[in-house]
Amino acid sequence: MDIIPVDSENSAERQELIVFLAPHESHALFLLGNLLNPTQPSYLYKCIEGNTITGVCGFYPTFRSCNLFSTSTEASKALAKYVFDHHDPLSILGMASIVKPAYTALISLGKIPAGSPEYLFFELDLEKDFIPHVPSKGIIRSIKEENLESIAHLHRYLHGISQDLTIREEELAQVRAYPILFCLEVDGRLVAVAATNGMALTTFQILGVVTDPAFRNQGFAKAICSHLISFMKTQGAKKAVLFTQHDNAAAVKCYQDLGFRITDKYYVAQFQI
């Protein structure tokens, strides 16, 4: 078993990974989407057993996170160890069955977990199951450069970061990293956002959904996700996926109201610095 860095500028090497990941599009979406539509810096690694690729891991320095897909438990462990030895990620993400062995191995090597890694994984067939929703008030639009700081403040609610601290450049860079991001504005105030890193083959992932706490329980998250889904349908998307914490009852209901179904478990495994 060998872990080999991938030259992301080499089209043949990129295509090799795309061919490996394509049959698993929904479960390897972040990796596949960024291979097909690179929008941010990344370091890619593949696991080779014999002459066969058995796993891929990408490290994304903008978010200090890595994303993992493999068809082998040992490949998951080896890729995670290699990436954590060579970079400084704060988290590792992927389907629970793939990331859990890696997460356990990293803890055995001394990494200290931060919070529960267990999330729910949802899928939506856009042709059969999508239930559109419109906002009760406000307008939904694409973001502007002057909105970046407001959106960074909203994203802080996702990560439990104090609103009193000055917004860091890294936070603005994370907002800029999303190629598609919509905001919902009420009386001149941005109250909800939803984003995607773009479509892979026929599937896209909804990311960074958050509503200002003062404006929750008004259907704004549902409305902005609906707008994003409708937009991606016009781009040819057939399926949407997302993940959320298993104990976030409001988010679960929001996504189910849009037609999403819980189909699996996902891991967002975070570690202390």
C-alpha cells in the first residue's frame, strides 16, 4: 500500500481520480466537485494497493479540513495518517463508514477529538421529490463583495465563534471560496445564506446553511435552500445532498420539508488544536 501525492495540474492524474470517484458521486461529492470545478487550493493524495486506487484524500488549506473517500478501511487509515502528518487539518469529513476507522486511528495516535463527529446524510431527487418553498418576506439574491463580512458573521453561528471578535481574513477567504452563494435579505439585513461548491456530474452539495438567530422559525433556511436547488436544476443538476447534526431537529425538519430523505450517516470529525 502506497500513498502518492497527486499533481492536480496534470490532467491525466486528475482524470484518473475522477474515473475512480465518479461511480460513488454522492458519497465522494466534495472531492469530485473540486476535481471537476477547482475553486480553491488543495493537496490531493491517492492510495494505491497493487495497481489499483483504493482511496483519495484532499486537504483544503482555506478551511484547514480534509475530505476522504475510500473503498478500503486500511486505505482510509493510511490516507488520514499521511495527510495529518504532512499538513495541519482541524477536521476530516466523509461518509461515516469511511471516516470512522480513520478517526479512531487518529485518536489512537494522540489526536484529541472536539465534539461529536456524527451527522445525518440527506439526499434529494430533484425530479421526483423536490418540494419548492418561497420566503414569507424578503428577497433572495447572489452575494456582493460588501456582503462578505456579514456572511462571515452568520457562519460563526455554525462554529460557535463569538460575534464580538473582529472578522479574520481567513473567514472572508472561506466565504469567497464558495463559487455559488445566495443570501436572503430582509429590510436591508442579511438573515440567511446557503452555498454550494458547484455540481460534480449530476449532483451538488448544499453547504453553509445558516439563519440569524433573531430571524429563525420563519422558513428562511427552507426558502434559501429551495432557491439554491431551483438554480442548480437550471444548471442540469439531478440530485442534491447535504449533512447536518443528528440532534438538530429544526434543520432535519427543514430539509425533510424540501423532500430530502435521510439515507446514511456522515462524519465531521474535528480535533483540538
